Amino acid sequence: MSIAEKEQEIVEEFSMLDGDMEMTINYIMELGEQLPEMPADKKNDDHIVKGCQSKVWLAATANETGQVIFQADSNTAVTKGLVSLLVRVLSEEAPEAILNTEITFPQQIGMNRFIGTQRSNGFGAMIKQMKLYALALSSKTQTDA
């Protein structure tokens, strides 16, 4: 499934909530609960996303085919749900695809209505960090080749 298809799937899921603020927040928290457990040894300062009000840990590795695999966690339920959406969209993608993608689902689902300015800034910081990981992994695979 392409990044655009994954984003469209998220847009369709959120459209079923009909813009209901409480249901949307609860759904985001549920998504966070489904995020695979991040190893404790990766929950350190090296993996903290700077610019987030909550603590967000983000790590990335490349699998054998060169796709980026993200792991993430947060100390708050809503933020964990938000980062889980990004992991869902960008994980298992080629570094180049991640670098060349403009994430559009937040605007399409009206995310700014329910997360506020601070979380919105943090969400942007998460995207930036994911792109930095993709860039680093991209240059690593080019060096290894």
C-alpha cells in the first residue's frame, strides 16, 4: 500500500467519526494503544523528539530491503495515538518515498480542530524527525552499496 493509500485509509476512518470531537480523541487514544511496544533501551534521550510538549521517542532502522521501520512511544495517550498514525503511514517505506512525501491527512481530517497549537507543532517535529531518519538511512544504504 502506498503512502497516499495509507493516508486515504486514515481519512476514511476519521470521516466515520463525523467530526465528533470526543469520539475523535478517543479513537486517537485507541490507535496509540495498538502501537507495538517500543523496546525500553530505545526510550532514551537519543530518541527524544525535540519540539514536542509531551515526551515522544522515535527510532528507525532499515529492514533487509532498505525500507524504513519506525518505532515510537509517548508518555501521553493522545500523543502516542498521533505518532502511531505517522508510524502507520511512513513505516515500511523506502527512504526516498518518505523524503518526497508531503503528509496531507492531518489537514484532510481537520486535525488542527482537536489537537491545538502545541501538539500541532510537536506533530510537525515528529514528521521532521522521521524525514531526518529516512535521510540518514538513505545515505547509509547508498554508502553500503
